[in-house]
Amino acid sequence: FPPLLVVTNEIDPLRGEGEEFAAAVKRAGGPAEVQRLPGLIHAAFWLSGPVPRSAEYHEALLGFLRPILAPEAAVTP
């Protein structure tokens, strides 16, 4: 399995399905990480104008991908 990041929102009818998918990947031996963003609703990622906290998605994605794609850049002196 490739590394997996599942980002869910606290108030989202699909939250359980996303988190269960990550758990199933872990049970199958794959590397999976779940980050739940507290207080955010379903589709907040697409509402970057009215929901300024959507930057938290970008931070989660960058934090997950940086060590995978550029390990030397992830090390902070």
C-alpha cells in the first residue's frame, strides 16, 4: 500500500466511512493516518472563501506529503 492520509471533518455524515476506510487499510498492513478537523462541516474544503479554516486541510496535506516527497526538506534545523 502507498501511504494514506484521510482527513475528515467533525460534523460530516461521511466521517465514519472515511475513518473506517483508513482503519481497514491499517488492518490490511498499510500505512494509514487519519486527521479529524474539529468543528468543520462536510464540504468545508471547497468553501475556502467563507470558511477560512480550510487552510487546515492544506497544512494537513503538506505535513503528510513533505516527508514522503522531500524528506530532506522535512527536517527542521
